[in-house]
Amino acid sequence: MLKKLGSVIAIILIGCLVWVIFNIEAISKKYIYPTEYSGYVEAVAYETGVDKYLIYAVIRTESGFNEKAVSDVGARGLMQLTEDAYEWVKFRMDDERDISYDDMFDPQYNIEYGSYLIKLLYEEYNDA
């Protein structure tokens, strides 16, 4: 009886392992390296020259892809921009659109402003 049970468990484990091997790309994209908001990320990456995978990494680290995330210090959205950072980026972008800090919960604007912030920091500290 125990021998049969051990064989059944071994077959189930092998089946699970085979399933994981054949689905590893989908699993890694969804859980390990998600690429949500790809339309916004790819467009702004092209526009700013910031690597799209860096943008995805910042989003994953800062908010876990939660567009409604708010930190203890009040940073908002996917890329966790503070109000000071938002205002600085808006000034540096010379952005005259009617976008406010409240719009940092909108993935499109948050990714745009956050990516532009990365670009500005990279330009400032590239050789550091």
C-alpha cells in the first residue's frame, strides 16, 4: 500500500514539474517579471530613452503594479512619485497640460512622469 502511494505521489510530482517546465515563461512573466501597462511603458521608454525593463523593475519594486499605492510619506501610484518629485518633473518637462498631483494615480501619467524622472536622474548622475 505504501509503495503504491509513493509511486502515485512521485507521478504527481513529476507531472507538476513537467507542467512548470512547459509554462515557465508564462509563470515568470506574470509573477516574476510582469509587464503590465506595456502600452504606456513601451511608448514612454521609446520617447525618453529609458530602458523599458528598468521602468518595469521600478514599478514592480515601488508599487507591485498597484496603481492606487500610497506610501507612508504620500508617494503615489505605480512609480511612487512624491509631490515634490512630481512638481520638479512637471517643471523640467515644461508640461503645460492640466495634470495635477492627483493624476499620479493614473497609470499613463505616473509612468510618463516617473520615467522622465529616471531620465533626468540618469542624465545628472550617469558618470557617478
